[in-house]
Amino acid sequence: MTSGTETLLRPVIDAAPTPMWLIGPDGAVSLVNEAAATVLGYSSESELIGRCSHEALHNRRPDGSPYPSHQCPIVTCEGSMEHNHSEDFVDRRGRLVHVRWKLTKLESSNHQLLTFAPDPTAPSYMRNATAADAFDELMEYAHHHRADPMLTPDRLASRAGVSLRTLQAVFREHQTSPAREIRNARLELGRSLLGQGVSVTETAFSSGFSDVGTFSRAYRRAFGTPPAAARA
């Protein structure tokens, strides 16, 4: 596959709601979308690009023993596997994620497209992880994606694999809420941008707010001064 073809595939893979993972002829991760990175607990797809696909997905078995690549059905498959298969992946924090996956060999290419999704019958990571780990990971995700206006409590709940009500209960244990933490993360980014001399309007939209008025009111409530006063 040429780099031009990868360029054509990138927007398709990025926009797909299904976790997608492109494996190059050398076994490395060529492309990965946010949905796939999210399932494995990564805040950014860039943390996975270029890594050995097998090592990134599951370098050990559920019992903790090493998982040699030559025993992995994803690695050893020479063509496509159109039916769903079960496998245990390992996320960034070392937790098992039971998934159903398919593999498609792309024509005129030595690349393979892996699609997968968490098995709906398996427990979500928030039930497997400690409450502290789950909260910390969600806070990290919110911080990394705070500039995205599409980041909402519902999106955090979807990432965690739980209902919004359950997510809110987890945050209540820390005397806060998902909406509050998203707003605080955006305001921190906004204050940093203003300190760099960025205009109030540009700062508002660059910090994930949908309009300048909402940003200005939230900023004044949080810091006691209008955003214009914070510009360098």
C-alpha cells in the first residue's frame, strides 16, 4: 500500500464509529481511529502508531503468561477472517478487554484491517478496575480532549461502557460531576491561551466552548475577572 492510499484511508478510518486498526506488512500499526484507541484506554491514537500490533493488542495471555506472536490468530492469518472471533486484548493499564474481532486483507496490499468491539456480555472496565483507576483515566481523557466541543458527559459514559447515571455516581464519590470537570479542564486551557495573548473569541472556541458568551460567564465565575483582563 502506498502512502497515498493510506492518506485516502485515513479520513474513512478516523470517522468510523467502529474501532479500526490498520496493520502494515511489517506487523506495525499503520493507522488507528479514536474508537479503537478508546477501547484500549489510550488518550491519543499517536501513542499506538508504529508500535508492533501484536504487542500493542495483547502481549500476554489472560493468565499472565507471554503470548508469542506466532500463536496469535491475528498475526498468523494470511487472508481475511470474516466471522467474529473472540480474543482478550490488554489495555494501556494492563486490564483485559474481551473483544469480538474480524480481519480483512486489503486487495493489492499487504495491509490488513482489524475491526473489533468489546464483547457486550463482558463486564465493563469500570467494574473491573478500581474506582480510583477508572476516575483517573476518565479525568485524563477529559483533559486530553477538552478542546473538542463534542466532549460531553455522555461521551465519557460511552468511553467507560456505563450509563450516564453510573458515571455521575462515580464522580459524586469525588465530590464533583462529569460536566464540572469538563468545564474546569476547558477553563484551564482558556486561561493558558489568554496568557499567551490569544484573543477572547479564539480562546473560547479553541477551548471547546460553543460560544463566547458562555465562555466569558464561566470564566468570570471561576476566576473572578473577565477573560479580557487575563490577556498578556
